[in-house]
Amino acid sequence: MTISRCECFPARFDSLGRVNAFLDAFCADAAIARDHCLRINLVLEELFTNTVKHGHRGESDAPVWIGLRHGADALELTYEDSAPPFNPYARIQEPAVDTPLEARRVGGLGVLMTRDLARACDYAYLFGRNRIQLTLDP
């Protein structure tokens, strides 16, 4: 059985509570284990926060669309925003684990985490929207 949901949220930090509630309801309907739901939540919060902070350079009423689809062997997450075109996966730098913490570059680990938690990730700029599609374990 496949379960799909899609919802739109304004690019505001106070929307994160609604995003979390949307995901929690989806996970309950799809019988997704709590630990998997928490991983998906981490990915969504990272993407959403980056949209507000970097994509729109602050809070706005610009829409963010989140689509979730749960099938027998995978969960597909589609995340779209109307911020200027930007592929977060194009220039990911692996962390320099042998470099002292104080010498490491700040930022970028959240995008790395979203990529590493996914089985597959894809980016496209279509019809004025950034679209990130991630395939995650159910």
C-alpha cells in the first residue's frame, strides 16, 4: 500500500511546528518507526532552515512544498521552494576529519547529513522552483 501526502508552508521559522506535525501524522498513517521518522524530521528541518536563512535570506511568505510518499521499500521526499536556483549537493565538501576543529570551515555539514541519510538524492530547478528529491529507507 502506498501513502502520499503533500502540503505547502510559508518560509517562516514558526512553520516548523506545522511541518513537524505534518510529518508526524504521515509517519503514523504509514506506520513508519519512530527512529526513521526522527531522521526524516532532521532532514526536513535542515532543508527548511536553509530555505529560510539562505534561500530567502530571512522569513517570508514564499511557499515551501513538501511531498511524502511511502511505498513498500522506500520513502520518497520531495522538497520544493521558490528561492533563487541553488543546488546544495553540487559543491559538497567532505569534512577534513584530520584537521583540528578550530581550523575547520563553519557550515555545510547539514547538507552533507541530508545526502548521507538518503539512499539517493536529486536536484533540479523546474518551473521557478528548486526541487530536491530524496529516497530514504522506510
